[in-house]
Amino acid sequence: MGKRTVEFSVGVFMVLGMIALVLMALRVSGLSMDDAADTYTVRARFDNLGGLNERAKVSMAGVTIGRVTKIYLDDKWYSAVVEMEINKSMSTLSKDTSAAILTAGLLGEKYVGLSVGAEEEYLKDGDWIEDTQSALVLEELIGRFLFSKAKE
Amino acid sequence: MLNRIADMGRYGVQVIESLGSATLLFANSLMWGGPGSAGFADLVRQIFSVGVRSLSIIAVAGFFVGMVLGLQGYTILVDFGSEAALGTLVSLTLLRELGPVVTALLFAGRAGSALTAEIGLMKATEQLSAMEMMGVDPLKRVITPRLWAGIISMPILALIFSTVGIWGGAFVAVDMLGIDDGAYWGNMQAAVEFYNDVAKGIFKSFVFGWVVTWIAVYQGYASIPTSEGIGKATTQTVVVSSLAVLGLDFVLTAVMFGGV
Amino acid sequence: MATDQPYVSVRNLTFSRGDRLIYNNLSVDFPRGKVTAIMGPSGTGKTTLLRLIGGQLTPDSGTIVVDGQEIGKLRRQQLFELRKQKMGMLFQTGALFTDLSVFDNVAFPLRVHTSLPESVIRDLVLMKLEAVGLRGARDLNPAELSGGMARRVALARSIAMDPELIMYDEPFTGLDPISMGMIVKLIRGLNSALGLTSLLVSHDVEESCSIADYLCLVSGGRVIGFGTPEELLNEGSDEVRQFLRGDPDGPVPFHYPAPDYRQDILSGGR
């Protein structure tokens, strides 16, 4: 094996590795170059998260516009606080935007769905979303259903 | 009974001894420089024999593994009517687990055993001793470039394995089973995260490359320099490094993905 | 350094491998500029002695001084420096690098240790190869060489850096008479031409006697005779003369120690 062949094929090998990495980034994980740093944080309080995870999607009208970054329990109110990063490109969310914990499909993962409100003022970094709707918990639903049936 | 316990004790001492000398070998050969140290050209040549020569088996294996994942995943997911999630299943399985692990196992069989045999043979034919007597440190000349070639090649091979596998899965899913092209890639892109899936997978393969190459060069360097000893060391390389990869995979998975 | 000082000086050397004591309080001097053959029965650790002198093995106790430098006291870096500048070693199998051609094998130490331009290296390599008569074989691979040729290439490689001390490990083993004759001529010729100090491990009495200035007979972990071949043949102890003449029985018995033959047979395995 000539020296040139060796060097050339090692070069090709390295380039293949680079191509694989780029494909992984762009085609497989759908990474776009601008989203990482340009976000702002908003917070919301929920009574029940029903299995929402950190890193869950935050979407509006089905389009992902951010991610859940932190979940913790507020020890004064005993309610769950969810911190989420919203892309800077979506900086025009009105102050009375509402947040709900929704499920993708019947058994799919939980995500935060935002619905836009009517106010003129926009949410800023560190603001709270006041209007929230907790996750649907299947046991509670069934319990309520049975209870109302029994009353009839 | 006493003999048994003594045997166990001796075995334990042997294991600790070889761990110690393997660590010394690693520490002494990790850094470049020293009497007659290898150069960049040696590294390139070793990447060729460790990495490029393993490329074809890795690519073919990756393609088949991806296709099998596509088929198996389809038969399970179609029962739940969620065959659109096939892309997610194939890509996450490959990126997080099968890519790094299967590549490492194939790498141990293909490149690891070859490394052990090569170094063992150099020892048996006194080439390593001859180097020492020429004032050339065989650790720096022989072991260092091979160690680094393994550490560099393995993540590249794992990336290629996963990439080929994902496209193999796409071939089965989209072209053979008729899943919508957009669903396969779209769901995948929604689920796969670069830092949490791709980067962690690369980190895994980096660790595996390091462990497998380390075990391979150590087994070769410490082998008994006879044809029987080299054969034994080669087997030992494949066995020990495969087990090490699987064990480490559990630890890494628990640390990186387990808490989520 | 005075020229009448020994080049290699071994003092009170003790070395054991596992439970086996190989050298017990061995002291010997190897004179400068001479060919000394280290001889002795198989398994007495003659090759081990070369490796101890080269610093590849460390003695349990005792000192080895090579050209005024004590091997055991050198740091790793200094030891490599000493080997590079002063030592050459010819291994039993030649130990050529199988992935390099004959030319590159001889060029290897030059390329690693010097920054000479390639044209100078080429001239040096061809000179060394000419000295062993293999200039025409420069493009062959080690696998294409016969045993004798491989050993000659290895010899060219070990003199590439112009060492002061060259150690030959069993240079005659497994060679046909013609190749053996070539090696004998080369060892003798190199020693007188370059003024080397040569140490030669062998158990071929005839060849060793024909080229060695001194013989050093080692048996049972100690030196049993040191002197010129004539001295030893005429004035050595019984054991020395038995070895040099190749007598089957003598101070070294033909029989491995065993109980009395007659009794052993008659006991019928009980």
C-alpha cells in the first residue's frame, strides 16, 4: 500500500466522519444554527403536571417554539412551577397567554401548549403566565365520571 | 477448600497486577514525545489500519442493523397505529445504544484483535526489544500512535454506523413499507436532540474506543511471546473488551440518560 | 578514559527469574576493542546477560558499568541515550521490522535519531548495506530474505549509528555453513575495521574460537573460565575442557540425577 493511498484514504475517512456528523446535526436532529442562545424565560404555575418532563416541548398551534428547562415545587403554594425557554423569534406573546399541559396523541408524551391572548403588552424575560390549565389525570377523570353516573 | 481460596486469592492478585501494569502502560504511552517518539505520519498510518480497514464491515453492519430495526419496529408500532414514530425509534436506538455499542463490539473483533496480534508478533520476533536497544522507546513508537488511532477512529466509525443505519431504516420504512417520507424524518427531527442524543452517543463511542484500544494494545504488549500466547491474548482482547464495553455502556447510560 | 580499562564491567551480579537463580554473585570484565564470546550450556542465561548489560532487565543486586556509566543508576532517558550512542545488538532472529523494506530497516535508527537530509541517509544506508554485501537487496521485504540475509541486514541496522559496543545474540544458530561463514567474517571484520567491542553469545565452539579474542564460559550462574581460547583449552578446569571438546560425559554428567538404576528397575514401579 503506497504512502499516498494511505494518506488519501485516511483523509476520505475523516471527511466521511464529518459528513456523518453534519447529517446527524441537520437531517436527523433537525438542529438549526440560531436557536441555542436566543431565548427568553417565562414561568407558569400548575396544580398538577401529570408527567411533564424537563426538555418537553413548548408549542403554540402545534409548532414548537421552546422547551421546558426546569421543574420544581414551590414550597409556599405547594404547586408546581415550570420554567420554559421561548425562542426570541416568538417575542410577541401577549401578557394573557394561557398555558396548558397537553398530551401528544392518546398515550404520547406531555408538552406545554400555549394559546395566545388579547392584550397589547407582551411577555418579557422572567414573567409569569397567569392563566394555566393542569394536566388531565386519567384517574381523576374516571373518578369524576363514575361519581356523576352514581348521582343520576 | 483451602486450595480453592488460595487459587481465588492468586487470581485476584493477578487481576490487580495486570490492572496496575495496564494503567502504567496507558500513562506512559498516552502522551507524545520521548526517545524516538512516533510522528504524525505514524498516526495517519495507524488510523488507516485501525479505522479505514474497519470501515466496510462497520458500514455494511450498520445498514443491516438499521434495516432490521425498521422491520422489527414496524411490526410492533403498527399494532398501536403509530408506525409514524418508526423514524424516532430507529434513530434514537442507533444514536444512543446500538451505534456506539455494536460498533465497539465489531471494532474489538476487527481492529482490536488485529492490534493485539500485531503487537504480540512484534514482541515475539524481538522487534520491540530491538527498538529498545536502538534507543527507541517502543511505548512511544508503537503503542502511542495505535492508542490514539483507536481513540480517534472509533467515534467516526460509530457516527458512520448510525448514519448508515438510519438511512437503512429509511430504506425499509419509506421504500419498502410505504411509511410517509415526511413522517419518518419529521418525527425523527422532532424527537432527536443534538446535544442529548447525538453528542452523548459520540461521547459513549469515544469512551469505548479508548477502552477497546487500551485493552488491545495492553494484551499485545503483555502477551507471552509464543504463537500460543499470542492466540490466547487475541481471544482475551475480544472477550475482555466486549465485556468492558457492555458493562461501561450500562454505567454510561445510567449516568447520562438514567436520571431523565 | 584509559583504553586498557574494560569496556563492560560486571560486579557481584545476582539475578533471578521467579524462583530460579540465574546469576549468583557474578563478576566479569569484557575488554575494550576485543571480541569476547560468552559460552555455556543451554539455559544458563547467556542471553539474559546481554539483556542485563543492555539495561532491558534489572539485576537483583550488583552493578554493571558500560564505558564508565553504571546502567542501574541511569534514568530512563539517559539509558535510551546511552543505547542510542554506544550500543548495538543483533538479535537471534534478526528482529527486522516486518512492515519496512530492507532499506527502511537500516534507515530506521538514522531517521529516528538524526535529522540528516534524505540524500545523506541514503548514502549512509547504502554504505552499511555494502559492508554486509546486501546493497542489491535494498528493496526487498524482510519476508523475502533467507535467515542468513536477514541477520546480515540486521547487522547493518545495528551498526547504522556507529556503536562502540555490539552484542550478538546467538548469531550462528540455524544457519547453513555458507551463511555462517559470512557472519563469522563480518563479525571479525567489523571488529577490526571499526574498533568495536564485541560480545558474542553462542554455543558453537568452533566458530566462536575462530573469531573470539577471549572466551568467557558461564555455567550454573557463575564464570567457570575466562581467557583466550588456547589458554582455556590447555589450562582450563575439567568442566571447561569438557565443554570446549564436547565430551558427552565428565564433570557435567550424562545422566540426570536419579536413584540407582538397578534398584529403580527392580522395584517394579512400587
